[in-house]
Amino acid sequence: MSQLVQRAQEQIRQAIEAAAQRAAQAGELPQTPTGAFSMEVPADRRNGDLSSNAAMAWTRELRQPPRKTAEALARHIDLTGTYSLRCEAAGAGFLNFYYGDSYYADIVADVLDKGDQYGRSTIGAGQRVLVEFVSANPTGPMHMGNARGGALGDCLATVLEAVGYEVEREFYVNDGGNQIEKFGLSLDIRYRQHFGDVVELPEDAYYGADITQRAQDFAAVYGDSYLSCDEKERRAALVAFALPKNVEEIHRNLERYRIEYDNWFYESSLYKNGEVDRVIALLKESGNTYEQDGALWFKATQFGCDKDFVIVRANGFPTYIVPDIAYHYNKLVTRGFHRAIDILGADHHGYTLRLHAVLNALKIGEGRLDFVLMQMVNLMRGGEAVRMSKRTGKSLTLEDLLDEIPIDALRFMFNMRDPGAPMDFDLDLAIEKSSQNPVYYCQYAHARICSLFARLAEDGIARRSCSSEELALLRAPEERELITLLAALTGEIAEAARCYDPARVTRYCTELAGQFHRFYNVCRVKGEAEPLMQARLSLCACVRDVLRNLMQMFKIDVPEKM
RNA sequence: GCGCCUGUAGCUCAGGUGGAUAGAGCAACUGCCUUCUAAGCAGUGGGUCGGGGGUUCGAGUCCCUCCAGGCGUGCCA
């Protein structure tokens, strides 16, 4: 929470502790309680602006009914020097506090004063964090899972930046291992078929039209000159030709999606710089491996896994997890990030256990590697699940989605649910330009405020800074609710960062927009007496700035007119 | 079999570290524009919080158990 909000709560907490001491001295409590208690903003505003459960938390310690304790505390409390004017015992034993006008006035002044820095904090200062996300397989086009992962990873990185972490965004290009072999093989077959060779794709090869296209493009450039080559050489040439094109396409699509990476990290670099061999050596040295059936096994059962697993196959090639171990070694040791965060599909959860086990065995990255597992996306159209593209009949790609749905809607709506929850994505809703669409709902609130300012400017009226006394005129329930919501922003962003859930921020936007619409409907600005009009203009400016900042953070357009 | 995730209104979902009468939006119905954008607001109806136990001043939230759905459990990635 913001320093102001925190200070306000701290003052009252101390007043409660002092009251407990006095009540004990006066014999109204059996002893001075020492247990922990909490302060919270009640859901129902009739229960005050701030509430404490102290009396209830002390029930056991004091061995008396909480209501009795609360009444004693309320009698002895001294609120001098706090924002609260009044305290009462309520319900089962709550202590409810009611703020004076100055609290609300100070919040508004604080928001305006901090400007686009409002809501940010320094929790993560000095900590370098690497967020790796999407990392789509470069053997083909991106799919739906990459769409959610992209919006999630990019916005999570932004949220972490907002609480002070030094963040880098990274895309890991899997340009090594078995899948590249398969990629080369598939291209090779298509290339040969192009020139009339009667060869069939094996069962587990890539069948996509994109592969055929790449093979034909290759043929257009090099003709049949590679037919006579050694198979290995031909496949290497095909991969060298097609892979950069795929990566470029991925790059281009993500750019359209407004995602900018700091690094494109290639798996192949880990073989070149020796880190793959290095982690195998380290694992052997650690004494946690053994040989069996010609393969090298890792003693995973000693690190909490169900069974041991192979890290180097009998054919001498490492399994997929080895470059990944080297990659995380590179993140946490070589590059020295304090923390690494990987965004993965939930189907990788078994993998996360195995990777953690290995890193623990190597004694690196303990507690420094976190996974965000996201559940599946179900695309819905007309109330029914869609998996295929309407246009091509093939499975839906990220590019199809970018063609059909506004980027604003994609980025916003993929960040409306907790990553761990499966999600229905309503395509009809995403393209709808109406109040039902949460993106428009938020943008509309912003546009309304901008328009209000524009209208007043026509009459020669501009916002000026207000005195505390003027801001204290904001006393309508709708104004108070709005200010309370503004006061909660810093805490909300911090919470989003703590639990890796940017959806908290988009939901906050929706809530703020809704609260503004309610305010706007009840409280007029234009035509009110000058001091009140100015105070309300200040409040409107707060809401406008906060909405704009949050949407811009998530790279969503914030139009001034709609 | 074992592990992880999910189960809250007809639908899509909120409900930090346990707190007061479980909340929004959509859909349905009823109102509100001669004054700042009606892409908005207000109101009405709608619930065995998957079931059952337990912990305590107090459980949608924590523990146990069962049910239903998704995913994982390769010398695939």
C-alpha cells in the first residue's frame, strides 16, 4: 500500500496498543495483551473506513468475550494524531474507525502529486529478475497457448517492474535437440517430394503446410542442387534456411502483439559455450548419477520425484532436460539473476518437478526459480468451443487470432483470470464494441473524463490545484468509494507482483472504471460551485491518470474520444 | 495407482495472511438522457459456496475424506 495509507493504518494500530495498555492499567482488561492482530478496510463501508480484529484476536489470551474487550478498548482509545475521528465497538467485537475528511483529501493530493509514479513501489529494488515466456517451438507457427502466455508474461514482467524489480524479458529459442532433427527430416521429405521422389513422412514428423511451404521456398532458391547431397548435409541446409525464417515470423507476430524482448536466447549457444557438457560434469561430480543400460541416469527419487530419469541416452545424446538445466544454470549462475520466472503450460508441471530436483542436486537456484503454470484456453464462438480456423480449416494460430481480434482486447482479456485457472475466451465478446466488453468499459471511462475536460476547456475552465480544504469537499458516498479505490492501488499492484497474477490489475481497472461511472452518474462537475467543481476535477484527473497509466503499462490503447 | 490444477447464481467469474448480511458482469424484468459521452447508471428476481466430517469466538477460505472434470506421470519436448 502507499506510504500514506500505510501510515494512516500504523497510527491507528499504535493507538489500539496504547488503549490496551491503559485499559489493563484501569483494570478493564485482565492483562495487557501482546498477540498479533490485523487492520483491514471493511467490505461494507457502513462498518467504517478501517477495522481491526484486535479484540477478537485476543479472545483466548484475555479469556473474555471479544465484544467486552472491544468496548473497553473503544473507551480508552486516544485518536489524537491519527486520521480517525471516531472509533466504535461493533458486531462480534470489531473496532471500527471512521476517517475525517482530511484523509480523503490527502489521498487525492497524493495521487496527483505522484503522477505516473503513483501505484509503484520499491519492494523489488536491487533485484534482477528474468521472465521467460512464450518460447514457442521454432519448428512451426505459434498456437493458442502462446497467446495467453504472451499476454501473461509480458504483463507480469511489467507488474514486477512496477514494484521495483529490474526485469528482463526473454525468449528461449529451442534450436537444438530432437525436434530440430525432426524439423530437418520433415523439410527433407517435403523437398524431395517436391522433385518427385516417392517418400513418405514418418508418423511422428511435422505435417503442417508451413513445412511444405518452407521446403518449396528452399527449392525455389536452390533448385534440385541439394538432391545429390549427403542427406545430413541437405537437412542441415534446410534447417539453416527455414529456422531463421520461422524465428523471424515469430518475432514479427509477437511484435504485432506489442511484445518486445530484451533477449532472444538460443539453445544452440549452450552447446557452443560448453555449458551443456559442464552441467553433465557437475551432475556426475555431485554423485547423483549412475549408469544403467548404457544410459546416464539422475537419482531423482532422492530429490522428491517418483522415479529416476535418464539425462544422457544410450546413443550418447543428452535428453531434452539437459540443455534446460544448462539454460537455468546460465540464468542463475552465469548471468547471476536473483530470480528466474518461467511461464509454462500446465501440461509441463511434471517437468517443473524434475528441473527443480536437478537444480537442488546442483545446489543452485534454491527458491530462485519460479514457474507460472497456466491452464488451457478454450476459444468460444457462439457459445461453442472452436479449435479450427474458419478461414483455413487448420488449427488456429496466434496469427489468426491477431488478424481477427483487436490487440487491446487480447492483451486485456487474457489477463482477466488467474493463470492457474482454465479460461474460456469469448471471441464474440472480444470483438464486440459495447459495454459488455471490459476493455471498452475501461476505455470509455477514460474517454468520458477526457471529454469532460475538453468541454470545460471550451468554456475557458481549466483544472487548478486545490487546497486541502477544497479537496475535503469530496464527501459524497460515490466520491468516498472512488477515493478508497484509488488508495488501494499500490497494495493491489504489490499483491499482483507477489502472486504473479497480473489479472489483479486488469480487474482493478474494471472496478475503477465502474466506480467512476457510478460517481459520474450522481455527481455533476460542470456547473457546480467553483471550489466543489475544482475538487471534483481533481478527482477526475486522478481517475483518468490512473486508468491511463495502468492501461499503458499493459500496452492497451487509451483513446481520449470514443 | 500416484502427483498437480479446477468445482461459488441459468452463463462467465471475483472473493490477500480465516472476519460482519457470500459479491460483480452477462442473460430476464423495471426505471433514468431539454444540463459534463446512455459504449453509462439505478432497481427486482436468482445460492445445499461439489458432498460429508473436523479445527475455533468465527470456515467459501485451514485440515481430513469422498465425488466430478482437466493435465501430467517416455532413453518425446
